[in-house]
Amino acid sequence: MFSTLLVLLSVATFSCALHLPVDPKFLLKKGPINNRVIGGVDTPIETRPWQVSLQRQGSHYCGGVIYSKNIIITAAHCVCDVNANILDPKIFDVRVGSSTRNNGGSVIKVAKTIAHDRFTLDPIIEYDIALILLSSPLEMGSTVKAIPLAESVPNDGASAIVSGWGWTATETNPLYLQSGNVTILSREKCARVHGDESITKVTVCASSPGSCHGDSGGPLVSNDKLVGIVSYGVGGCFPPNIPGVYANVVELRKWIEKEATKLGST
């Protein structure tokens, strides 16, 4: 389908050893990139109005999700370095209200970013969630809408949708927003692939095909509610039978609501 940012522990550890900046394009890859199974469709922003492009120094870098008129949810690894330290928010902008990653809609500067204080990349990737405070409020409309947070994780086998501008089977920088269907997987099924220690209560899994480089921080949505935030996977970009791992919005809901309230009052 379309792409997702799978953050690979082995690659992340290697990057840490070299003290390289965390770049979602390099956090996911293990094995030949042409092994990825990707299959999405061009998607008008009106059908995914909560989707945003987090841009770093003018180029699409990660996905994000509109929580309120001035708060965006994304993955912590999108706004942090390899030591889990927050990057300078001045390098980021957010494009909203556009189906294309490089024009249309509105571009708003980032005023502040915060990541979960328990976010880690090593030895496991956990609490991979962050909030972005925009420098000016969004003008809500048909192409710009907040999405409600899910109250419970969908049952094993439930349908969901992932979306983003990450790599596809034919493009490394697709112009148009892509979306594709996935299936929620139980923690037990996911742990058989990723290991019990990696699949914790703050993660939720979905079947491949899924996302790839450039989709990190984007939404996993079921019944028009935000269930997860694209975090990581293994084996390139969701090869067959390799589930993707997402930050569990249901388990992290209290943190999101508390920190968003604090950010909104600054």
C-alpha cells in the first residue's frame, strides 16, 4: 500500500552508536527496500481531514494528526534525536488542509514540541508519542478537522485505515496523500512476530500491508476515531505477515489530554 515509518530497533541502535540524527527514512529499513508490500490509493484530504504533513526545513518528514485547533499529535521519534531529546521546534512546520505534501492548504510554524517523558528507542521503542503546539490556531473546515480519540482498542480483526505521504511501491516521495485498509491484531498475535518484550500496553498492532518511510506520526483510524500513531515495524515496509506497531492512543489518552491542556494554556 502506501508507506509507513517502521522504526527498526537494530537500525535505531546503530544510529545511536554513531550519534546520527533520527531520520524516519533510516529508522525502518531492514533488508531490501523492494521487499515491501504497499498498496494504497490517492486520497482526497476531505476524507482524511485530520491528516497533516509535518515538514522539516520545508520538506515532508512525518505525518501528524489534528487534535485541536492548535495541537497536533505525532510520533516522538519524529521530533526527537536518538537520545530522545527534543529537536529545535523552529526546524518544523505543519501543512494542513491539502492532499498534496508540497502545496495547497496552509502552512503553520511550530511553536513548541513535547514528547512523552517515558519515550525510548533502546532497547525497545515505547511511548512513541508527541504533541506539537502550533504558532497560530487552525481554521477548521471541510479539509481541516480534529479527530476524536478512541475510548477502546478495536477487537482483533477489526478494520482500520492508515494514511500518509510515505514511500509507495513506485515512489519515494509521493505527491498525493495515500490511504489503505489494515486489520487490527491482538497483542498476542503481534508478539509472536515482534517478541513479548516489544509489544506492551502502550502499543497496538495492525496487519500489513501498511505504511513506510514518511508515514511515521500519522493516524491509525477505526470508525473515524484515532486508535494509534504510526511508530515502527520490521523487514522494510510491512512485508506480508509482519504487523506494524503503533502508539496506543487509548492507553496514552490521559497523557494526551493532560499535556494538550497544559500546552494550550501556554
